[in-house]
Amino acid sequence: MNNFSSQSVEIEIEPCHNGTRQCYHTFSQILDGINCLSIIINILHLLVLNQIKELKTTKYFWILMNMNISDVIYSISSILFFNCGVRKIILKAPRLTGYWLSKLIVVGIGYGASLRVLVFLVSSIEKYIGVCHPYEYSTHFFINNIKSLSGLIYICGLLSSFAHIMIPEIKFCWTLLTIQISQKTLENNVVYASYGIQNCIMSFLISFILIKIWKELQAMNQRILPKDKLVISATKYSILSFVVYQLSFLFVVVVLICDAVGFLPSIAIPVQALAYSLLSMYGIINVLIFISFHPKYIDHVKRIFRIAAHSH
């Protein structure tokens, strides 16, 4: 244990490339603004959801709540990961402190991203049962335990991210945008490969389920009933929300791969900044997508403001 600590004290976080500029302040300020706006919008969205009675009485309500909570968690982890002030604290801290802070913020951003995918997985299964097996919905084990399963995704996300903390020794370096791992060991490769495979499997599974749901929706359009309208709008929202998230996430993956192989090095930093910004903007876009499928949403917002105005 003492040997490990003494080795960690000697770890210094150095630049990944030649250069002395430690942070891209303009990017950090813009991204902080996006993330703070996303947090505010998602908290307000949670308040509005609590006012929509036709949703609050459904099991789907808990999934909507978790979607927003996961977006808030991602935004907070993104601020810690990209913020220049946090970077300055890490680089000026004692080496052991800086090492563990770096480890925690890397784990945090991974947890935020994993949580979003886990929520999508639960959402897609709930929608599959509701659309493809409607007569089993009220008695299905998954649906009747949706609250417990919603809580379980946070634990699963933590357990997945905890593997990163268990890696005995990691060497970090900093770029203009992030603090990142600079030394690849077998342990690192195993953990990150498992993280990537886990997210790929979940994304493919979600995509497969949503395709089956979409096909069933086309059949429902031929025999639509008034009671089906809420199910159809909620399902279309879930599908579009996942597609938008996957596009923003894939953009980040492609940009990181291009950077790793040295493709387009002259514009690598601006393109990476754009990719990370789009991923943070998803939390805002997700709420806008929800509003587009619920025309009465604005009425609920006005009602909240009227109540707030009368209370003062």
C-alpha cells in the first residue's frame, strides 16, 4: 500500500503534445454555459413533468424522470471534466491529489455517458412491452418493478465505472481540452475495451428493439384509437431521442479516432470542441424533442409561472 502511494506521488501530469497553453478558455466557457443551461432546463423540465397528470400516473413517468436526471449528471460531470478552473486546481495540486482528482473526473464523465445508455435501454424495453405486447403491460414483471429497475441502473453504472478506479497505475497528460490517459497498459486496454464493448452491445440491443417497435407503430397507424395517441407520441419521442443521442455520440467517437490516427491534425482541436459541445447540448435538445411531441407542454409551463407569480 505504501509502495503504491509513493509511486503515485511521483506521477506528474505533463502536456500530451509540445506546448505550454494548458486550457482552451473560450471552449471551456462556452461548454460551461451549455452545461449550466442544460441543468437548469432539465430541472425545470422535471417540475413540469410533475404537473402533467396523464404522464404522472404512468410507469413511463419514471423513465422520463431518469432521462432528465441522467442528463443533469452528465452535465455536472462534463463541467468537472472540461472546466479550466478544475484543470488549474488539478495541475497545481500535489501530485498524488492531482492523480486521484484526474482519475475521478475521468470516471465521472464515463459514468455520465454510461448512465444515459442504460436509461435508453430501460426505456426501449418499456416501450417494446407497451407497443408490441400491450395486453401483458399491466402484469409484466419488468413494468411492475420499473421503479426498482430505474434505481438499479445507477448502481450498474457505478459498478461499471468503478473498474477504472481499480486500475493500479495510470499516467495522465493534458491537452487544450481535457486531461486524458497517456500511457496504455494491459489493464487500461482491458477496461476500456470492455467499456466500449458494453456500450456497443447496449446500443445495438436498443437499436434492434426500437426497430421492432417502429415496425409495430406502422401497423398501429392503420388502426389508431384515441387511447393509442399517448403511447405513439411517447414511443416516437423515445426513438427520435435515442437517434439524436447516437448521432452526437458517434460524432465524438469518429473525431477521437481521427485524432488518434493523426487525421486532419490542423483542425483537430476545433472539431473535438464542436463534438463535445454537441454531446452536452443533447440534454437541451432532448427536452425540445419532448416538447414537440406534447403540444400542451407550454400550457403547463405557463401554469407553473402563474402559480409562482401568485405566490409572490
